[in-house]
Amino acid sequence: MKRLLALLLAISLLMLPACQNAAPDRLSIVTSVYPIYCMALNLTRGAQGVTVRSLSNATSGCAHDYQLTSADRRSLADADVVVINGAGLEPYLDALLPTLKNVADSSEGIELIASSDAHDAAGLNPHTWVSIERAIIQLRNIKEALVTADSKNADVYEKNCLDYTAKLQAEYKNIKAALAPYAGTQIVTFHPAFDYFAQDMGLVVAGSLVIEPEAPPTARELRELIAEIESSGAKAMFVELGDIPDSAATVARDTGISVYALDPAAVPLEGVADIDRYVYAMEYNLGVLQSALDGD
């Protein structure tokens, strides 16, 4: 009997490390902002025992001034993986991130560009996902974090990443070819959310109207942008989906420039599934840009 008990104890000790390193039966993923949520949904399609949610109310407006709720803090503390955009987009998480057990920064390794609308002291543009090429890097970063945290679903994450990457690459190729005739064209944006997209497509952002998203531009900023439009010959001003801001309407009236709405895929859209939201936005943007740059 003693020998049997000793043998059972030895077996249990040998199995203990394997049990400790086993993938969790369930995986809880919390994302900081909506576009990252959409990426995570595509990666986890068909994965067993996986839940994905975005922070409450972090699906509208600009992320930089978001205020965490008590429910957000509980969700973040309980999450197996927290996925952020990074690049300074989520300053409301800065103090909390060191206390969380598994944080994946999806913008890691991305070359960032300077922006007057930077959300942190580094002065860099955080709207990386609006560039399809950079979104693919973010997708792969998220996939690596999920594979590490949940090995039992690793094959699902790998396949989904390959499939969605191929879909995004096809979108990029199509949009790049369609916008090639407009390379070098000067445009103006209301908010620098589209700087990475413009860089990818060879468009030149002559200026942006808003430096602080929630603060109206000053009279001086309006005068400076009007001067930039007149000197650059910019063909169009682009705002984000929604009502045209009064200041953008003022610039359009004073310069005669046309105003169009682009979609940064930053919030849900009625009638469009979250998992399809990003590709929908890119195709919508292509149509808008073609109309705008053709002068229609």
C-alpha cells in the first residue's frame, strides 16, 4: 500500500507542471477600442470557450478622453488577455496597465508618424488601424498574444489570421490600384485619423482642422487652414461620418472646398456586423475618395 501511495504521489507531481501550463478551459478577451474588438472577433471566429468584449461605452467618440467605469475595471482585472491599440491612443489605461496580467499592445513594431493630434507627449499619431498595412501588423500581434495565452485554440487563431490577412491584402491591392491615378493629390482632413491611410495611398494631407478632438478650433487655426487650402490647391476636405462640424462648414464656405465624410471604422454602424465592419469601411472610403477626387 505504501508503495502504491508513493507511486500515485510521484505520478501526480509529474503531471502538475503540465496541468499548470495547460491552456485555459475558457478565455476572456477584453479590447480597449472598437476597431481592435473587430480584429479580435475575426481572429476568434470558431474558437471554443472564447469571449470577446470591448470596454463599455468605448464604442463611440474619441478614445483619448474615455473615462473608465467600475465595470470596466472589473472586466480588465478579470480578463485573461487585454488587447490595446497602443501608440498612445488609450491614456486612460496608462496607470492600470502595469497591474493587469496579460496585455497585448497591437501597435508594437509599427513605424508611427508625427501628428498635431497626438494623444500623448511623444507627438505620434495613434490611428494606426486606418492603414490596412498597419492593421495587418496589428492583427498578427493580437494573434501571437492569443496563441500564447490559449494554445488549445492555436490552430483556429492561425487559420483565421491567415484568412483575414488575405482578405485585407486583397482590399489593400484593390484600393491602392483604384487610387493610383490620384497619387500626390492634396487633401485636408478635419481630424488626423486618416493620415496613415493617406500615406499608404500616396495622398498628401495639406492640413488638419482640429488639434484637440473635443475642442473647437480657434480663429487663428481656422485662418491657418484656410491659407493652407488656398496655397496647396487641396481638392477636398474629409470629416468623419456624422454631422459636418460647424468649423468644417465655415472653412468650406470661405474657400469653396467640398466636404466629404470618411469612415475610420471607429464605432459600430447599424446594419453592418462587427466582424465585417472594417472591410465595409475601407470599401466605403474608396467610393467616397473616388467621387471626391474626381470632383463629382
